[in-house]
Amino acid sequence: MYLQTIRYIYLLLSERVDGTCVQLSKETSTTGHTTTCRLAPTGFQGATLSQLWNRSGRPAVLTEMNDGSVNQSATRVWIPIGAALFLIALTVSARVVPQLRLLHLLQAFIYVVIVILARRNSAWGFGAGVAIGVVWNSLNLFVTHLMQAGAVAFWFFLHTCQMRRPETMMVTLGGIGHFVLIIACLAALIHQTTENRKWWKFVGGGVCTLVYFFLIIAVARPR
């Protein structure tokens, strides 16, 4: 990081990029054949130190690079991982309890859409991921308590190698996937600087997802 900082200070002082110049025009004098090479101003010309150095004590360019890497890591790695964990939980639960297959199939579309929108760096997808994760985990932590029961079932399986109530164990796995999804979506949203009205889109994505979620519960839940 220090070498990069020194490099940007050098660019600020010398107004050159990698020691090369952009030749804009060549003028030939009447007395000789002298070629004049004019240096094009770099992006640092006219900038103040306060503009190039942010409050964290790092060059602004380096901060943008780090923010971009965080955003890319969240959208391309952690959001798909969180969604994949929950999709695994849905698949296993649907296999064990056939009555849940239609509901879980419709629910799986939510996570496919979230991954697609996240890869496009869309705040709609980030809002959907946070909303469905918070609501689903809250229901299973504080209302049904199935996440706690699944954790107990996991502990029993690790000690005895006997699997009991796998559908309940999948609730805990799905909750872990949701925690990953929530954190990754929030990190990607915070480090996103290119989309206008991102907070409105974030809220809109969450509202649309919850409307769809409760609608499929009303239509496809086991009777």
C-alpha cells in the first residue's frame, strides 16, 4: 500500500502516467525540424491534497479500489454462497416433506433473482436479500424456534451420527445461509457508489420480495 501511495504522489508532482506522455501535437519550426511534444494533463492536475486524500488517511484512489474489491467480493462470492446454502436447505426439505415441494419451488425463484440482480450490482437485489433474510430468520428464531431445534438436531447428529428430523436441521442451515446473505448484501450496498437512488431501490426490492413471499405462502402452503 505504501508503494502505491508513493506512486500516486509521484504522479501528482510529475503529471506523468508511468513515465510516458501523450503527444497531442507536433510543431515544426521554420528554422529547423524540431518536434515539440506537449504533455496532456493527468487526472491529478488541479486537484488539491484534500481531494486526493480522504479522511481515513489513505489516497482516495486507493479507497475506491478497496471499495470496489469489497463490492465485487460480496456480489460474486458471498451472496451466491448464502443463496446456495438456502437452496440446499429448500431442496432437502422438499425431498423429505413432499407437501412442501410447490412452496419451496416458488420460494427458490427469490434466491435465483437475488443472485442475478447482485451480479448486476443492483440495489433491488440487495434489498430483496436483506428483507427475505431478516423476515425468514426472525420467524424461525423468535416465533417457531425451528432454528434452535435444528441446531440441537445438528449437535445430536455430530455426536451420534444418527440423523433425526433432517427437515428441521435444514432450517438451521437455511438460517446460516440467510445470515451470510444479509451481511453480503449490506456490504455490497454500502460500497456501491454508482447507482442513483440506491436506498429507494433497496427498500423497493425488499417490499416486492416480501409481497411475493407472503403471497406464495398463502397460495402454496400445505393444507
